[in-house]
Amino acid sequence: MPSDVNSGLEGVVAAETTISLVDGQAGRLLYRGYEIGDLAAHGSYDRVVGLLLDGEWPLRDEVLPPAELSPTVLAALRGLPTSCAPLDALRTAFSAFGAERRMDWPPTAAQARELIALGPAAVGAFARLRDNKQPVNSAESEHLGAAARLLHAITGEEPDPAKARALDAYFTVCAEHGLNASTFTARVITSTQSDLASAVCGAVGALKGRLHGGAPSEVRDQLTQIGDVEHAEVWIREALARGERLMGFGHRVYKTMDPRAAALRQVAERLAADADWLQLAIDVEDVALRLLAEHKPDRPLKTNVEYYASIVLDGVGLLTDLYTPAFAVARTAGWTAHALEQADHGRLIRPDSRYVGPEQRPLPAGV
Amino acid sequence: MPSDVNSGLEGVVAAETTISLVDGQAGRLLYRGYEIGDLAAHGSYDRVVGLLLDGEWPLRDEVLPPAELSPTVLAALRGLPTSCAPLDALRTAFSAFGAERRMDWPPTAAQARELIALGPAAVGAFARLRDNKQPVNSAESEHLGAAARLLHAITGEEPDPAKARALDAYFTVCAEHGLNASTFTARVITSTQSDLASAVCGAVGALKGRLHGGAPSEVRDQLTQIGDVEHAEVWIREALARGERLMGFGHRVYKTMDPRAAALRQVAERLAADADWLQLAIDVEDVALRLLAEHKPDRPLKTNVEYYASIVLDGVGLLTDLYTPAFAVARTAGWTAHALEQADHGRLIRPDSRYVGPEQRPLPAGV
């Protein structure tokens, strides 16, 4: 029953959207009608931002607004312990930024671009501060796309083109994916006529949960254990024989290959000549798919987005605890696009609860 | 239709709860079975915190944990522009605090008490910092309840007992009110197995919206215009004759008197000898109820919680832009109680969306 409390609202339609179509049966993901493979191969994340926010494919290259971190945001980040979770640092940066900018109702696409541009700068600054380094001058990376800006903000160097391109494709496929828990959070907050920064803070908080943000470094650990494509067949056969789950394969929604994985593989194949870590991922995937088809011929598991996500994030040099923050930075596009849509069309989201507590009772005597 | 997207999920049951019963027909509000009037008259907010978090009426007086603001939280607050919205400052303080304390899964009642104790200290510190004053030493207010701590954190002085008692009753009736948009936000975030600070940040963000946090200073503006009970009858008659809405009367859910208003009036009557601003509110309410009954004899509007909320917050000396932050501080009890309940029983909350966007289309040529 859709309205049953134990369903977690599964099957209950909470919003109409024109932003993306997640078609699990056909293995299709469309952003505003455009297939994710086309976007990853021929687009760029910054243009996808324009598509998601404005609804149409931008005719010219988009460049995000500059993201010089203000003294307000820097004070918040500098005050954090170096041991804190980077996603908490990102949430705090968004919160301080929203406070400073007084992001009042109604939300705008310009505000969304500011928040999207803030993400790479804030994650990079925190990554450097906890390493006892100063944040980079973000003016040096204003010509770059958001994905390349993240690499620059972490390293302070002009990023390697193959790495930047691979991360840009990752950002593209992670930019949006329908009404998941974090995107729903952003819509609920926006439905009260609250501001965009509040919506994004809430969404980052929801992404922190293990049931949503997941454990994206597990694929990387698996590939590290395999080490070389020559060991892949034996390693995978043994894992399957022990009944273990192969990380990076199988998906709750997609019954066939996850279109985001397919899109990232396509980009990886083109870049593999310049990045041998991508070649290893492709080769191991081929072995894994062959063995998974042998293992369950009727319903073989297919590659999911986590597989290439982990490969790309490791390949571009991100520490594992920056994987989910990088995802959050990319997903800020989807969160804000949904918030804008909710602001345009939505009503206050306020479901009911069912009271199953004690009957009315008097306070204990003598209180 | 409950699952219709345009309903804002109204009528859809998203959670079972034992925390509170909002009974609009009978004008009853129960916290874990105890009637709000009993709690406001005989309880204290700090004990209500124990009731909401632990499920049973605490046999001894509760005192919240100390709330000395850490250098991390102070750095975040000091970095904010003095012009920023106090609710944004509170959200940022919660975020920085959560980052520092690494509030990981699962949430606990002890974590909840830390967040509830942080609220008064953070709002008070921001109120002083923007006034170019130093935050008070919170060790001086550790013996006080949360409501009195808020007054101390703002003024730096031991609060007047009648004011502290009135604000405590306000905190009590605002501590919890079922599955509104901010509480639902806290439950959605928690349903991903995220942490309590993330849930509270999201909830503060939702409360910022005008459709949820409302405009609580409007009653105060009205009372300021009336000025004296002798002018009340003429002022109210003229307002009703002009077809204007009387602020502080009528409620979406409660068909009879809002039980929170009734509870606060009871407290106000006892305190009126020591606080003449409470006597004015009581007298004007009597006039208003009489005239509203004349105006619509079949379905006269009754006092709602906003009426006394505004009176109490003005009476204790809060600036109007601290009204909603004070509410947020009190409601942190309900938010965290719901988060704990969600963590115990709930599943990932992930409703569906309906795609109504463009059909699949190719990227424009030349991209």
C-alpha cells in the first residue's frame, strides 16, 4: 500500500518533474530529454548545469561564477577540527555562505550557480586546511570547469587534462538522479518557501547517511586487492565461489546496465591511452561481466555507477573520504534544479503521522 | 487523492509516532499522553525534553548539559556578517557543532540534549556579537533551564523569574507538534542513517520558510497598535468591519481553541500580577473573543498559539527577528525526538516522482 508507513513512501508520487527520467527497465537516464551517454560524451558538466537549471541545452559554453571563498566561509572552515568529516565541512560552508548572502525566497538560477561554484572551492579549501596548507587562490581556476576547479582547489595545480575530463564525466553522470532522499529533502525544505542554501544544507545532511551516500570506496578497495588484470579472473571466481558480493555490480532500479556506468566506460575508453588506471578498470570490468554472466546466466548483474565512480575518483587522486563530498558537489546541480522546480509549482509538503502512543494520562502525583 | 502530487502529501501517513497527538477536533495536544495544559502549568521545558526524548515523565528535575560554545562554533558565529538572519546563524552553529562532535549514526538522546542545550547559547551569542558585545560565559547559567539560559545568553544577566517562567511555558508548548514540514525534514534526513546534527540543520532550514515559520511578530504589531485595553474594542470592531484578519486567532488544524494558547493563558493569568504586559494580552484576548463570537456566531475564531507566542516573546524582551530562532531552539526537542524514533523504527524515506518532461531527444548538432 503506497500510503503505508512502513513503505518509506515508496510508490507515493511526491512531485511531478521535468528534470530527469530514471527508466530502470530500459536502463535509460535522461536529463530534460537528453540521454546521459550523449551528455557525458559530448557535453560538459558546466553545460549540464545550465541544462538542469534552465531547461534547455545551452548554446554556448557555460562558465560558473567565480568562487573566491569569503572571509565568512573561510572563518567557518578554519574553525573546524582537521579530523571532522569533509561532508560536515561542506554543509557548514554552504550554511555560512547562505547566511552571508541572505539567500531569501524565491530561489533563482543565479543563486544555484553560486552554490554549485562554491562546492569545489569549499571542499578543496577544507582538504588543504586539514593538511596544514593554505587554500588556493581560486581566481587562478576561474577559466576551468567545476570538476577541474575541484582538482585545482585541492592540489593548487593546473589539472592533467585526462583527469579533468574523466572527473567532468563523473560530475555529469552524478549531477541528477530523480527524487532520491537528499533531493526530496531539498524539495521539502523549499516547499516551506525557505531559501536555496537551506535546501542544499539539508540535502548534504541527507547524503551523509550510509543508506544514501553509500560506501563508494569499496570498489576501489576491491580493485586494489585485484591489483592487476592478470589476477582478476582468479580473484573474482574465488569471491563469487565464497558467495561474496562483487562491489560495483547490480542496482536496485536498473535491471540492465546502469546507463551512468555505460556512459563513464565510453569516456574511459577514449581516455585510456592517457590514463592507464582507466585501462585497468575497463579490463577488470570485462572479466567481471563475463564471470557474472557465467555465475547467473538468467539474470547476470551488470556494472553500476559506483564502479566507475570509484575508479575515476581514485584515478584523479582523491582521498577516499572526499568521494562522497565530490558527489555532493556534483549533485548540487540536481538539488538546486529540483528546488527551483518545487518553488515554481509545489505546495507545502506536509504528510500526516499516525499516533500510536499512550492514551491521555495525568501527570504523576506530586509533580 | 492522498498520493496526488498536488496534495503536498496531505493525508499520506509518512510515520507512526508515539511522541505527540495533535487532535484538531477536540482541541487536544498530548506529549506522550500528557495534556499540554498540565505540562505548561506543572512541568518545565527541561523535563518535557526528558519526556519527549525518553518517553516517560522524568521523576527528577532535568538539567541540560553545559553549553559552553567551543572555539569552532564561536569561529563560525564570529565570521558571520552582523546583518545575517539569526536563523541562518543558528543553522551554521548547529552545523559547525555537528562537524566538531562528529555526530555519527546512530543518534542518541545524549546527542539530542547537547543540541538542545546549544540552541540558547548560540542564539544568545549571535545576538550579542551583532550588537558588538562579547558572548556571555555560559558557565554562569548552567543552573538555569533552557528558556532562562536563552535570556541570560542574550542579556548576560540573571533573568527576572516571571519572564523566565513565561518563556519556559512558551518553550514547553512549542517543543513538539507532530509531523510538520521541519519535523518531517528531520525524519527524512535521519532515514538515510545520517546524524542528528544534519537532521537539525535541515529542520532549521525548513522552519526558515514563511509557510512554516510564519510571521510571528504580526500579533505584536497588532497589540502595539491597540496599545491599551480601553482602545481594544473600537480597534478590533473597525478591523473586522474592514474585513481584516485578526492576527493570533484561527488555526488550520484546531477547530476549537488551540490548546497551546489555552495553556499559555493559564500561565499568563498566574504571572500577570508580576508582569503587566501579560495582563494586557489577557484583557485584549477577552475583548477579541467576544467580538469574534458576535462577528461569526456559528463558527467563531478562537485564540491560536501565535497570540501568546508573540506576547511572551515581546514581553521577555526579545527582538522580533529572534522570535523564530527562539521557536527553533524550543522545537529542537521535538525534532530530535522524532529523529530518534525514525532511527529506531523507520525505513529510508524515498517517495517517487512522476516524469512530465520532454521525450528523449538528440543533442543539437554541432555540440
